[in-house]
Amino acid sequence: MIKVSRLNGKSFILNALLIETIESFPDTTIMLTNGRKYVVKESEEQVYAMITSLYKTIGLAGMQHAGGNEDEE
């Protein structure tokens, strides 16, 4: 979950795992996989940094193949 702000300044928590796209029109618009759109104050780069930080925290960023070494017997 990441904390973002609406254009009126009111903050809310968004499930970052549902984010499909982030675009600037010039306002930052976040589109979720369920079709919902949110326009937020944060820049595209700020939202991306929050998502990247979240992924690192929960272990989704930089994941390696979990199957182990294929050369092991």
C-alpha cells in the first residue's frame, strides 16, 4: 500500500499491487487493473519511487529464480 494525495490535498492509501499504468496529463493519473482511475498530486516519478520501495520492502523487487541451481544433483 502507498499513500498518495488527491488534487485537493486529501490523502488516501492505494493498493500498489493493483496499479496497471501511471501517466501524466499533466496531472498524474493512476489506472488500476480493475479500471478505476485516480488523479494524484504526486509526480509520476514520486509514485514510481513509492512503488519500487514497497516492492523492495515486501521482497518483490529483484526476485531471483526460486527453483534453485539446475546443476545441483
